[in-house]
Amino acid sequence: MSDTITTFATLLEEPAAEKGEENFLLYYDERVSYAELDRRANRIANGMAERGIGAGTGVAIVMGNSPNWLATFFATQKLGAYAVPINIALRGEGLSYIINHSEAEALAIDDDLLEAFLPIQKDTERLRHIIVNPSEGGAESPAGAISITDFDSASTERPEATVEPGKQALLLYTSGTTGLPKAVVIRSGGFNIGGTRTMGSLAYKPGEVLYTCLPLFHANALFLTVMQGLVSGYPVALSRRFSASRFWDQIRSYDASTFNALGAMIPILLKQPPRDNDRDNRVNVVFSAATPAWAWAQFEERFGVNIWEGYGAVDGGGFMLFNFGNCPKGSMGMPPPGTVASVFREDGNECDPDEVGELVFKVDDEKARRVTYLKNKKASDSKIRNGWFYTGDLASRDAEGYFYFADRKTDSIRRRGENISSFEIEKTINQHEAVLESAAFGVPSPLSEDDVMVAVVLKPGETLAAEDLIAHCDGKMARFMVPRYIDFLDEIPKTETHRVQKSALKKTGVTTSTWDREVGGPATPGGE
């Protein structure tokens, strides 16, 4: 693949021309070649163009993982339109906000997701086109909507459209777990082809199959798997969603050789009951983020894989950290040569070794590293200050220069003058053999600042007393970190990218089902 590629459209078109009918996308029993995906994208693009969708038009995509999701995305790029992938779990104001904020004029939606859209349709007056992706048993389409199958008879030739480098091509919305989501603007020609190719050459060898069950509306699946597959020339295996119980069966069914993991996926997979065929897979490298040190070696040994850790963010200015298995387990590693990273206190001074502060990177080119949030100049401008890029994530750096993730800045808990990492609390609690997963967060304290509360989900069939969980924490964390409140839940609210929705947990707060350590029994909501 040449270095002259400047658009997402040509990322597909060049391998489609070179590899033709060779399989690119594996989706359950369906096999889609490079050329067929390109033809589908052309048909959808030409069908859209006939209806007035073209350069500068925003197209919201509310669809689950499927070949048609990708075909719709690439169709927008062929027209010079901009894609707005949306979290399929959003409902009500959360959904209408993104459609309106992005100024989308077209909506492509699965018919089984129409129930989420129809109640807020009246609040999306800018929308002029509704394109429905049909399935068996889906909801009836609203008046005036068209089916994506109506484009089947459209031309398979590339539409006559000029795609200008530098134009808005994609809006990726942050999860908005602590407030309204922000839209990161990705421009045509802004995808890092060279870096993607370099990563592929380091990690992959001929015969690879890249697997993802993460949602395509998130940068991880779209960039690190799909675009990586196109640039490196490897097929991509796609599942609709993450299932801990079926995960390795899906890996084996696709004969996948690598996958990316986010959030708590590694600990959750490790908590599944052992099977005789756990090591029966072709996976070599697992790319992960924030894998707890305690789970790292156990996961590698049990499943016969190698974990490579990394750090990066869609609004991270292109800065990254890497641990290719050559750094301490639990570490995010180090920046690549030529990149300077550090950890700063609130006053802008550098932290001491092992002290937690905000992860920052030295900026070499402010224009190249600038992150643009749509309609939010203040947030855009705040990312770079005094020649440093502020990530919004908390980390520490040891005496040898290795970086360790501490928490998202918005998730940090302030208790009686101490800053507490929710991530560190969760790591300790998750080590209990009865715990499947947990989420730590702050709730208002009558003594000012926060008290620590933890929502806990137990493994199926397990029981655990709150007192025993506190005993597990004692001696493993500082006393001021030990939770005051514990709630045992059936499930923890999360985004589709497995990020805990702590704003929802904080909103619920202390209830009559909450256990209070200070009284040794049920809490009194709103009381001391």
C-alpha cells in the first residue's frame, strides 16, 4: 500500500483493486471480499448521492457491527460526506443530542434500533433522510424512510465526487460518562498510515487474522483493527459484541490470531470457568489497555498468549506509549524514540518517581498535535499548555522511566485531603476470587469531599459478605482508600466499549441496599 493514500475511501479502494475477491471481512458465516465491500460501499454512496447526500453532509450511523456498517461508513467517505458513528446503547436525550450537535442530515440505522430513535425523531428536525438496515423481525420503518436494500440496484462504480484532504470526514464522540460527550474531529487525510504500517510490521506476520468484538463506532475497532487490516493486508474477523462465555469459541471459529482488549475484558475473561481447551487457539499477541499486573501473567499462561500493552486515545494528539512485552508487567511502557512524556502535578511541576499526576507529552508541532472538539474551542485549546499536551489521564512513572496508568482524571476520588485512584481500588477488589468485576467512585461525604463507594458484581454462584470484602482490602491498600460503602449489583452500567458509566452510579449513590462500613450494616441514604 502506497504512502500517497490520503482518504479513508482510498484505504479500501487500493487493496480492493489489488486483492479483488480475496476475503477481507469474516462475519459469522458471511465472507466479504475486498472488492465486494468496495462495491457495496459504491452502491450505497451512489444511492445516497441520488437523494442529495454529498460533500459536507453529516451521516449518523446507528448500527451494530456488520458488513453494512463498514459499507455505509466507506460510502460517506467516497462522497466527501462525514460519518457520525453513534453508540447503539444511547437513548432519549443522549441520542438526540449527538444527532443534533453533529448537524447530521442523514441517519443510517438498524431496524431493531428504531425503537430507540422513534421517540426522539421529533427532536431531530435537521434530519432529511432515514436509511434503514433491515433484519428479520425488526421494527417497521417510519414514514419516508428508505431501505438500504433500495441501493442494491445502484451503480458499483465509484461515485463522481471530489474528496478534499483536510475536510471533516469523521466525528468520534467521547463516551460522556461524566458529562455531555465531546466530538473529536477527524479530517480527510488525517489517518496515520505510516504509524499503522509500522505497528503492523512489528506485531504481525503472514497469515494473521485480526479479530474484534468491540463496536465499530469506537476508534479501537475502526482504526486499530479494520484500518490496520486494510493497511497491512490481513483479513478482519468481526463479531457483533463481546461475550465472555463465547469469546474463545468465536476466536476459534474464525481461526483468529490476534485481538484487542479494552477495559475489564482481560480480568473478566480470566474469571470465566477454566476449560480443557483454553490454550486451543492461534492467538499470539493480545493488544490491551490497563491490564492489571496481577492478571497479566495468569492470562498469558492460561490461554497461551502474549500481552502487549499500550496507551493512546482518539483525542490524544497521536501520542502513545508501548509495552511490547519488554517492560514490567502492568506498565504502559515507554514512549517511542523522539517522544518525550512526563507526569505533572496540578501546579505544572514534574512529579517525583512513583507519584501520581497527569500524563503529559512534549509538543513538537502544535498544529499537528492539536485536537479539535466540534463547537468547543475552550476544550480544544486546553489540551496544549506551555508546550505540553495534557491527556486528562492520571499516571505515574517509576525511577526507570516506565509509565503506569493510575486513573482517568474525571474518575479520581478526593477523600479527606487525599487523591484516590478508583483504578487501584478496583484492581485490589477484583483479585478476590468471588468477584467478577467492580467499580469504585466517590459519593458526597457529610465531612466534605467524598466517601469511597464500590459497586461489586460477583461471579455466578458465588456469595460474599461485605465484611469479608473489607477484610480482603485491609492491608492491601491505604486505609483512606478502603471503601466505606459497598453495593452488590447484578451488573454494572457500561458503555458499549466496556467503560463503566460512573456518572450513572454516582447519580444512584447510596441506597437502602448499600452496606455502610461505619455502621456495620445497611446505609441510611442521605444520612451520616
